[in-house]
Amino acid sequence: MRPYFYGAFGLAVLTGASVIGRDLVGRVRPGSVFGGAFIAHGWLYALGGLAAIVLAMLAYSVLVTVVSNRVTGRHRTPLPLFRQGVTHLFLWIVITLVYYPILHLVSASFDPRNSLFSFRAVESDLLLVRAKVLPDLGQVAWSNYTRLFDGLYVHGYQWALIAFATVALVGAVILGALLARRGSNRALEVRRSMCIVAFLVALAVLAVSVTPEQFTGRGTESKFVLWVRNTLVVAGLTGVLSVVLTATAGYAFARFRFLPGRFPMLMGFVFIQMFPGFLTLIAIFYLMSRLDLLNTLTGLVLAYSGAVVSFGTWIYKGYLESLGTSLEEAALVDGATRWQAFTRIVVPLSLPIFVFIFLMQFVGAYSEFILANLFLTGVDSWTVGIGLYSFTSGQFSTRWGIFAAASILGSLPILAIFYGFQRAFVSGYTAGGVKG
């Protein structure tokens, strides 16, 4: 019945558009706010269009069910097909609403006027262009993107690293598609993991090799790649350090029954989570100033890493308690030390939860703004969040076009990392939820 549904959905959309389209086009006029498109009684047209689509789905479901019953001799009701159509319609509406701001952002990134809002109406026959959801193809330009790379000098070995990382990423994507089609395949999974590791290693080496002297552009936007590099370094080191701290602390609380102090420390971690992080800004700022770590990426990494210890320790402790101790006890009986049992038995079994903790801290550090804005004062040490804020902080000098372009490019590392570790992230997210 699925092919029938897709046909019903397409027919319903065309039917609804033809019913309200003729009168709708005549009522569209430029709005008085930010040059958008205004439709008189637009909510009535939206509800009428949805009602027309639902009625078309109902009629199609009844028709398909009647024909199917006569051919097969069965007596089925049209309600299952109709419910499926309404469910998919609701999901498409939700997806459209979710991606609606992203369409605006993409449209603004190609606007050479460098303005998100304009009082000038866009002359076009398309409603979405008038509403500035889609860019006006007659004015599309890459100037906002090119300004982010103005004056950037790339060394030869860095081009080689970029090419190697690109090949590794493409290989991981292709192998992931093959795994999705063929199902579980150990050889493909190993090769995909090798491609992901190669991509991350190349990306790490590339990030470390970038220096501020390579950015010779005049405007602050020309240092965008440097800000991305700083953010990747801070987020990556924070994630790794968080995994190390939570792994050792969680293992100690899960496997050692030391008294006194074990239960009060665990409760202390819970109480720490009760207070928002900005309450510690003054104390962290004073501590870093005394350590002479202000305006340094090192101080920011240390501040970020300490914030995840309490949460990560509880998560990893629950995960270890769900694993049991039989494998470690067998290793200890065979002559292994406690450290060897931890590194050779527990750590390999904990990779999913480690990936989860790393990604949670990586994403949090990548998008964090308040602490980074407090610590980092030099343009060369800014992160992506501070750089994006600098594009919109001026009252009369807001650069929305560059902001939109930088936002799109700045989100690509997060998308790539989440795609590479999506399976481990899902398994780690549910790990330790049920003790077995």
C-alpha cells in the first residue's frame, strides 16, 4: 500500500494547491515589516489547504480500498491507509517548520547586500522568494563565503592533509551506505572505523598545524578558519580530557567500596549539578587570572573539563555497574593487575559510553559562548561563537550575510562528527539505563 500512499500524497498536494492557489497569488502583497510577504487572512488559507489535503487523502483511501476489496475479495476499511497518510502529513509539517529557519539562514548567506532584513520588497512571482525564504536567484553571490577565506595562505602539506581527510570522509560515507544496505558486516565495519579514525587524525594534525600567521586578511571575518581551528582544538581536548577524568573517577566509584567518603562524594556530584554553571564564572575567572591562563586555550580547556566530571562520573559509574565484574575477576585470577584489567578489559567494553561522553562534551564546548567570551580577548584566540557574535554585536554594523555563511560552515564539523559516530552515540546514550 505504500506506493499508493505516495501517489495519494502527491495528488493531495496538487489538489490543495490548485484549489487555493489562484486566489492566493492575487492577495500576496509586500508587507510593512522587514519587506516580507503578507497574505490577507493567510491562516484561513493554511487551514483550508490542510483540510483540502486531508479530504483528498480520505477520498483516495476510500477509492483504493474499494478497488482492492473487489480485486482481492477481502473486506478492509480505509482507516489504516488514511491514518498513515495523516501521520505522514503531520511529520512533513513538523519537518518543514524545523527547517524553515535554516532556509532563511541559507538564503541570507547568498545575499550580497549582507543584510538579513530589508525594507525593500523583492520583486518575484514566487511567494517564497517574496517572503525571503528562498534567495532571489538574480542576486545570488558567493561574496559572503569568499570573505571568510580572504588572505588565507595554505601550505603544501596542509593541502595534502585536506585531500587525505576528504578521501577518508568520502570512504566512510560510502562504507556507511553499504552497511545500511547489506546489514551487519564485520569487514565493512572495520574499514569504516579505519576511515573515520584516519579522518579524525588528519583533522587533528591539520588543526594543530594552522598558525595565526597564515591569515593576512584585513577584516576580522578573514580569521574565520582560525576560529574554527581554535574551537576544534578546545572541544577536542576537552572531550578527551573529560573521558580520561570520568573514566578513572567512574571506575573508582563503581569498583572500589572505600569508606568513609564514597557516598558523600557521590552526593556532592549530584549537588553540583543543581547549580547553573554561570554561578562559578567569578571563581573560575579569578583562578585562571592567578594562574596566568586568561586569553589562552589551555585555561578554557581546563575550565570546560572540570564541568563535566560530576555528570560523566555518574553516567560511567552506572554503565560499569551494568557490565558486572566477572571478566575483571577472571583477569585478576590470571595474574593481571587492577590497572591491566581496567585498560585491557573495561576500556574496550566502554567505547560506546566513552564516545557518548566525548560527543556531549565536544558539542557543549563547541557551542559554548559565555565562558569563552569572558576568557578570550584577542581576535586570534577567539572561538566560533565569539566570532559569530562579533558579526552581530554592532548596532548599525550588523553583518547578517557573513554571519549566515559562517554559521553554515561552522556547523559542518559537528555534522561530520555526529554522522561518523551516530551508532556509538545511540548505543552510549542508552547504555547503563537498565542494570543487568
